[in-house]
Amino acid sequence: MQGPAQYSWSSDWSFWLSSSTYKYRSEEFKRQFSHLPDSEKLIVDYACALQKDILLQGRLYLSENWLCFHSNIFRWETTISIALKDITFMTKEKTARLIPNAIQIAAKGEKFFFTSFSARDRSYLSIFRLWQNALLHKVEESPSEKQVKKSPLPSSERKPVKLVRSRSLEKSLDLNENENLPEKSSASDSEEAVKETVSENDLYGRLFINRVFHITADKMFEILFTNSHFMQRFLNSRSIVDAVSTPWNRDSSGNQLRTLTYTVTINNPLCGKFTTATEKQILHKQSQKGQSYQVDAEVLTHDVPYHDYFYTVNRYCISRTSSHKCRLRVSAEVKYKKQPWGLVKSVIEKNTWGGIQENFKQLESDLLMEEYAINQSIEDSGKLVALRRRRRTLHRSLAESLPKRSSQHSSGDMGVESQGSIIGRKKDAVSRTTTIIVVMSVFLLVLVLLNVTLFLKLSKIEHAAQSLYHVQLQEESSLNVSPEMVSKEEIPQYDKEQVKHVKGVLRDSIEMLEQLKISLSMLQRSFDHLNRTQSGKTES
């Protein structure tokens, strides 16, 4: 007979501790942000800091519709409440451009820099999902819902309408779908599910994007596989430059081909700062315009280690789900031209999969923003005035959030026109600087030659003085020893020749000093002229 099972006090203690912590945080959230609706419940909270004039350490609270921050440092309280639907964009950042523990959020033209996250990526993913849900719920509110709220029918008669709405939330979030399209039968739903499973079987490798967008299939193909403004913005955000593409051409097998070349900025110390890449895009002949598109993109990087061993293949599947929606599936696979060693293969796959995942994560985020902008630009006369006013408010927030990306393309057109004048000004400045350097070098060379000549003259003067001194000593000694043996005519004649020689040397030295003075004054004037030109350039 078995005894009673032992009670696990450790599991009960951890459960009690986590539940009490959440209860405490929830009460703290209600107390600090009492202006929020009572229906807002705390979902998750993170310890972080808000970067202002100083670093404000506090806590970030996330509910279904709000992002809140509270800090209390020596009775100095800072409270921020941001509606998730008002957020225009959010990015991962680095503190001091080095530590990857920060998230930047922009809302209503104001940016908030939150740092000191212990798990930045996990926190970013939670905020991003709540933000997308808030945006979808905002677009989801339809006139039929408001009519249900205002209708004087009893609750028993309103229940079927609410059930229909809850069912539509699971299927579609399109504003126009419930107004313009009839409801699909169960048979059509099952047929669509079969088509989606078949298309999933066509994918290979790892699946990175699998989402329904409120964009038509044709528009999605135009966004991703033409020289659209969206792709230009996306390439600029990924630090991809010098992108050149060829038009779509049909080959003998019926498929359409396009080649894209570009330069990628990388941060790998083993292969430099830039690498070139060639992307060959193949549009399969099974694709049907307006219904489905299947594109394979073979990407070859040329300047990375072991680039001759591998290449990547990305498959894009675009399938139409309704008149205003499509599903985008993107998968990728690393293929090898020749089999590398095990260690080399692990290094290749680690770096390649990391880059692919980061690329497609940003692509999905940018597509969501593009979808939101497209939906906001559509104005339907049948919609309610309140919904139109709300759309105009969101359009203004998007216009404030994307000034930099739009300015990049407007400045790109002007940059080509002003590039010639900028290059001309640079050449003129370089030529002036070269001329000044040459003149200064000539003056310095002349000054060196004058100094050498002066040194030689001074050495001659010193030699003449020493020789004259020795001659005088010899004369004095000779006069003292045998004055009668020295003729009186030879001594004055010899003295006159020595004095004349010394005078000539001194005269030459004076002339050389005058020339040195003139050259130094000219050098001083050239320096003054150079200083005036430099000050004029700085003032202009």
C-alpha cells in the first residue's frame, strides 16, 4: 500500500511568489496611472531607464492599449503614458552606439529612448506585438459595430450580430471586406485552406514570414519586385547602396528573369566594410496575375570569406486571399556549391542565418508600416465621418513619423543636379591649396639657401679675423726680437691688404643679411595673405 504523495513546497512557493509579484505590479500600475480606463489590465512590465538630460531609472508597463513609464528618483517623479495606436515606429538601438540594450519609440512627433533592458530582444518583441494588435483593432472598428452599440434593440436581439462580428475578427480585419464581399461558405473556406497547404509544401528551408497583409497581390508584387519607393527606402535602411536592376525578361522555359546588383555595408573585420552581391530573381511561369506569384531569388555575395562555397535562395510566395488582401510567405535556404569542412560550415550557417533573419524581420516590419499607410490613404465615401476623422489623424501621425525616409528620396533627385557644382568647388579649393603650398615651399627653399650662404660668409669672416690676429702676433714678436731686420715699407703694405680683404667680406655679409631680411618680409606677407584667405572661407 502506497503512502500519500509528498507535497511540493518549492513549486507552491514559486507560484505564490510569481502571483503575488504580478498582483503587486498590477496594483502599482493602477495606482500610478489612475487616469487610464479601468478595463486596462497589466500584461507585462520591464525594468528600464528613460534617457533624458539624465538617466531616469524606472519601470515600463504594458497593457492592451497603453505603454506607460514611471520613475521616482529622490521624489522626482516622471510619468509617461503613450497609447499604442499613436506609436508611429519603433527601433532597436544601442546605448553609446555600443551596448545593444535600448529601444527607441516615436509617437506624435516625439521620440522616447528607453535603455538598460536586461533582455532587449524579448522586450522589443512584446512591445511590437502589442503595438500591431492595437493598430489592427483600430482599423477593425467598422460602422456596423457602432450601429450595434447605438441600436435600441434588446440584448437578446443583439447577440447574433455580436457573434457574427467575433467570427469576422478571426477571419479578416479588412474594413471593406464585410461591405463589398459576400460571406464565403464552408466549402470555399476548406478549398482555400487546401490551397494554402499546397503552397506551404512548395516552400523549403526555414520560413521567416507568413502573414496576411491588407494589400492586393498585384500591389505586393509591385512593392517587392520593382523599383518602388518602398524598396528604395528598405535598401537605404539596410545600408545597401548602388542598387542596379534589369527589367523582367522572359526566357525560353517561360519563366521571367531579373538581375539585381548592389553593395552591402557589413561590420565584419575579416572582410572589410563593404561587399558586393548579385541577386538573380526568377518569376515562375505558374504565377497568375492578380492571383498568385512565386519568385525565387538566388543571392551570391562576392567579398565575404568562403563566398565560393555557398549561396542563398529566398522564395517569395504571394497568394490572393480576397479582393483587398494577400498572404505573403517567405522562406530561405543555404545551398552549397562544394562541401566545406564542418567548422567552416558552422561558421557560414551561423553568420548567414543571422543576417537573413534580421533582413526579413525588418522587411516584415516595414511592410506592416506600408500596409498601414496604404490603408490610411484610401478614402471611402460610404464610411462614417468619425472614422474618416480618425483616419486623417493617423495620416498626420504617419506624416510626422516618416520625414527622414521621404526626404532621402526627394534629396536624391536634387543630389544629381548639384553634384557637378559641388565637385567643381572642391577642385577649385584643391587647386588653390596646391598653389599656396608650392609658393610656400619655394620661399622656404630660398630661405634655406640664404642661411647656408650666410653661414659660409660668417665662417670666412671668422677665418679672416683669426688670420689677422695671428699676423699681428707675429709682427709684434718680430718687432720685439729684431726690429732692425724688418723693413718699414712691407708692414704697412701687408696691413692694407688684410684690412681691404676684411672690408670686402663684411660688405658681402651685409648684403646677404639685407637679402635675408627681404625674403623674411616676403614670407611674412605670404603668411598674412594665407590667413586672410582662410578667415574669408570660414566666414563664407
